[in-house]
Amino acid sequence: MNGDDPESPQGERRLANPEDLAAAVDQVLEQARRTVRILAPQLDITLLNRSVPLEALARLSRSRYARIRVLLEESGPALRSGHGLIDLVQRFPSSMEMRLLGPEDRGRRDAWIIADESALVYRPDHHRLADGHLDLQDVRLAPKLARDFDEWWERAEPDPDLRRLYI
């Protein structure tokens, strides 16, 4: 199968516009079965605060073995906008976590989602919604990014603003 074929269900595909990027995020999250790692320095409203990815993450969160982790630089804008991902993290604390990148890991330009260790949606610049790639079976970059993510996760800090208050 040709990985350059834009219609190929597997292999790498360039994402040249916001619609392609949103469809790739949907595809990766809908097929996730166990783990999702999301690096989103600024939590995207356009990509992640839509019904398809939120429903896919909620469905996965109900799985006994699911582990969904999100790293970001700040949660303030997402909290103020009522981002649905924050609500999910608060509703499913046993399977979903969100942390703030440690000071030494902040300032990243890239953003990505890895599902089940190999499906990858990658953007070299998190500010741009018209540049990226999808690879459903990435055996080179996804494992490296997953290892980096896990290292950053260990240094990351829980965000006190994300705690749900029960009154």
C-alpha cells in the first residue's frame, strides 16, 4: 500500500488544511483502544472541543484499561472557554489526567496526539491548523514522541485550577 496516497487508510498522509487535520484527529481518537497521549501546549478549541473527539475520548474513558493523558502549558484559556476536554478529565479521573508541562519543557511549538503507541497526528507548529501529518502506523516518530511524553509527564505538575470542587 502506498503511504503517499491521500486516500490510503494506512500509512502517512499530509494534512494541508483545518478540515483534514480535524478528520485525522477524529480518526485517531475513534480507533484508540487503550492509550492516548496528547501534547497540546495551548488546548485547541478548534480540534479537540468538538463532539467527535470528545465522544471518542469519553467512550475510551469508560474502558477498564484506558489511559488518557494530556500535557499543556496553561489551562486558563481552556477553562474560560468551557473546553469539553476539561470536563471529561474531571468526569473520568481514573482514566484521564491533565498536567502542566514542567518549566524546563515549556515553550514547545509542536503538538501531537498518539493513540495506542503508533497512530500519530503531528503538527510542527501548534498555532497552525493547516500543516501536519497523520500516520496510523508510525514506527519511527510515534515511539520516540511517546518516550519524550512519558519523561515530560514525570516532571509535569498537576494543575490546581483543574480540580473539581464538590460543594
